[in-house]
Amino acid sequence: MTVDAYLNPDFTWPKKLIFLAMAALGVIICLFLILGQSRLAVSKMRGNKRKTAFYENTNHKVQLFYEMMFSGMSVMSFSCAYVVLNHMYSLVEGNLDSVESVFLHGILVFWRDGKDFFLLLLICLSCVLNTLLDRLIVPLKFLSKDDKGSIRVLGMFYAIIILIVLNFIGDESQYSPVMMYYFGLMIGRFIYFDASFMDFIHTIKNALKNLPLLLLGLLLTGILSFFGFRLGFLLERNYYIVGTFYTTIYILIAIIILYHTRFLNLFVKKPKPLKKKKKVVEEEELPEIETVENVPEEEPADKEILYSEDPNL
């Protein structure tokens, strides 16, 4: 059993480019929907204030969408790795020596002896991957820490909903352990890391405000995965989660390309700052001030004669 069994040899480079173009088209449609919502939100404003609000609101919403897809892809990478490794181990259980790859053999032995620790390592790696994506590869400067915290909760819901759907359509994989890990992570985040119950309420409220972005991401992933399986780009003989993970990778590549080509800047212009009008103050003619001529100093009064002029004295 090798990793090659999860790769489609018929998925050639021309087909990969076609699938990437489909992913880019889907992301562009999502961007236009977000742009339209932002335009409606600022429709009652006027002047430069409207342009500034439209620019900031659109960039904020778009970057929230990007962050949710990054978080979802990172979580899906953990899910896919769990399913693939668990499947490989179940096939060679009791006969690990039949595995040809030394690297894969070592991973499966570690999986057998320390499965829980390996899952913890995968979770940490997915968090590191998420951080690399939203800070280095696609810097999301319009988002605060609170924004990222609430939207990453939606990223977990994104993965859980996909796993529920895959179970519903009849995939033979066991996703229950993965979903329990995600629920444990979400509960643990609020119980052990948040300062109070009010922080929990605040995060959930922010997450609920962004539910349309969750629906948008699920629709994008679902439609692309459907066409990927229908056109033969993705394999149906393996677990559907592998094909879904491929879809999220192509969405990620499309987002990176659109971000660095500044596609959004073609439709959302940064407003020019208002130029302060210089007030020309006319100098008023000041009244002439009469100059005081030099007045001679008054001679001091005769000093008292402190001695007598009488010579007889």
C-alpha cells in the first residue's frame, strides 16, 4: 500500500489547469457576491465617506472569507491525513513488513504505538499551516485577532459539516473520531483559554455574523467537488474526503493567485484622502499706531539742602 493509490494518474496537467481555472472562477464569483453585499451596505452613505466605507468593508469581508477557507483547508488536511493513515494501517495491520517505503513504514509503526500523540501533532501542524497562510503567504491586514478567532470557529464548522455530508452520502470511512476531536477543540478553546463566559458569547456572536461566508465556502467547495468527481478529475474509488481535500487545495491556490495579482483592486479602488483646503486669510489693515516721540526726561526737583549756608553755623 502506497500513497500513489490515492493519486489519479489520469489527472494530467491540462486537466489540473482546467480545474484550477474552475476554482478561480468560483472564487471570483464569491468575491463579486461579497462586493455586491458591501455596496448595498453603504448605499445610504454619500461622498467620500461612502467610498471609504465601501473600500474598508469589502476588504474586511473578503479577507474574512479568505481566513475561513484557510482555516477550513488546514482542518481538512488534518482530517484527510487521519483518514488516509487509518486506512493504510487497517490494510497492513499485522503485516507492516510488507510496506515497501521505509518512511511510510515508520509512520505506520508510530501510528500503531502512539496514535493519539500523532493526532495531536497533526492538529499542531494544521495550526502552524493556518498561521503561515494568513501571515506570510496572504497577509490579512484588515483582520484583528478577534476576527481571526471567530472565523476559525467557522472553519471548524466548515470541516464538520463536510464530514457529516460525506457520511450521509455513503462514504465508508469512519469520521466520528475526527469530528469528536474537533468538538473537543472547540469546547476546550472556550473553557481553558478564554477568560470568561462573556468571551465565549462574544466569539459566537461574531461567528454568527459571518454565517453567509460559511455558506458561501460550503457551496464553493461542494460544487467544485461535484464537478471534479463528475469529470473524472477526482477519484471516487478512494474516500471522498481525499477528493474534497484536493478541491480545497485548488481553491487555496486560486486565492493566492488572485491576491497577489491584486484582482480585487480592479473593482475596489482605495479612496484618495481629502485634501485640506488652505484658507487664505486676507491680512486686515491694521490701524496706524501713533509713535510716541521721545519726550525729554523731566529734570528732577531741587534736592533739599541738607546743610546750612550760614557760615556762622
